[in-house]
Amino acid sequence: MTTTAAWAPARVLARRTLIKVPEVTAFFWIIKLLSTAGGESVADYLAMESLGMKKALVLTGGLLAVAVVAQLAVKRYVVPLYWTVVVLVGIAGTLITDYLVQSAGASEWAATGGFLAALLVTFGLWYASERTLSIHSINTTRRELFYWAAVLLTFALGTAAGDLTAFTLRWGFLPSIALYAAVFVAAGVAHLRFGANAVLCFWIAYVITRPLGATVADYLAFDKDLGALALGLLPVGTALTAAIVVLVGYLTVTHRDAPAEV
């Protein structure tokens, strides 16, 4: 049977869609931080107190694959679906890094460097193909695939970087949180106050929210002998997930973060 041009891979990848990512508002950053923190706690709970590492990774990986397929299939920004993918990426990204370090024997240095290199390669291929890394230009299937690949790598990288500073380098939770918060604020100030490149500042802020949120979650949940508050993985993960649900519900009703079509 002859394959029609309409189904050729290049045609499918170049299929134009509406922009399916939200506007970058305060809500975007709040939910992103909540998803990084919640993903860390939920992943640790599943791996350490519930299913075990391998089962948790298989389960969340399968759920993520289904969610990504659904996200690619829709033709517009669907608030609950988009943020479901982000939350699942947060959980899966944590488990991928933890599996490499705890089960496969990779060091935190190797994991951080490896995921950073993979992210830079992804950005390079994305830019070479599309001549832009702006999330406001994600209006084809190919660009959306690049976007989600980059998002997954930022979560895996952030998990490794957060553990590197808090545990391997023995900085502890609060100094690590202060470092990542300072970088996040600096990226915002550089763009808003000094006119630095918006795309560059966005991705710096986006990457750094992962170790920031993950380290905050660890500080809230882990035992006091590690310098944390010992609130527990399940309570912290549940509270953060509930906060995400409330905000996503609000945005679903109000459309406050609806993307502007250009």
C-alpha cells in the first residue's frame, strides 16, 4: 500500500497547531515550582516507601507516555492536560536520575554533567531545525517534541544538581535553596530590568526551578538528622499536589494563562 504524502513523517512533524503551552505568567512559575517540589516528594515516596524504584519508574513512565501522546493529539492548550504532563515529567525525571545514581552506579557529578550535555544537544538540534527556542513559537508537532524532550531533561538535570549540592558537596538544604533561588531571581531581573534575552533568561529560570523546588521538598520532607523538617514524603507530596490541583482548576475556569495566538 502506498503511503500518502499527508502521512509522511516530515509532513506530520511539520503539522501546524495552535500554541499549546501557557503564557508565562506568575501562575506559570508558581505551578512549575510546585510541580518540581511535588514531583520530587511523590517520586521519593513511590520509590522509597511504596512501590520500589523499578516499579515506580515503569508506572510513571507509562503514565507519562500516555499523557504526552494525548498532549500531542489535542489541537489547543488544555490546562489540566498540559500540567498533568508537567507533573508526570517531574515524577519521572526524579526517578530516572535516582535510578541512574542509586541503581546503575552513576555519580551525581556524572548525572549532572550528562543531563546538562544532553540538554544542550537538544537545544542545539532544536535551534538548528527551527531557528528559535521560544515557547511562544511552539506551533508544530516537531517543535512540541523538542519542547517536551527539553522539559524532561531539565527535570532530570535539576534532580541531579539538587542532590549534588545538598548531599555530595554537603552544602545542605538551606544553602542550596538560597543558591538556586538567587539564580532564579537573577534571571528574572536580568530580563525585566536590564533587557537580557527573553528566551535565554526563560530557560535559565526554567532549569533552575527544578533543583530549587526539589531541594525545598527534600527540606520539608526528610528526617531531622539530615537537617530537614521531617514532615514526611507523603504529606508533603499530597499537599503540593493539592495546591497544583487548585491552581490548575482556577486557570481552567478563568483562562488567565491562555496563550496569545500570533
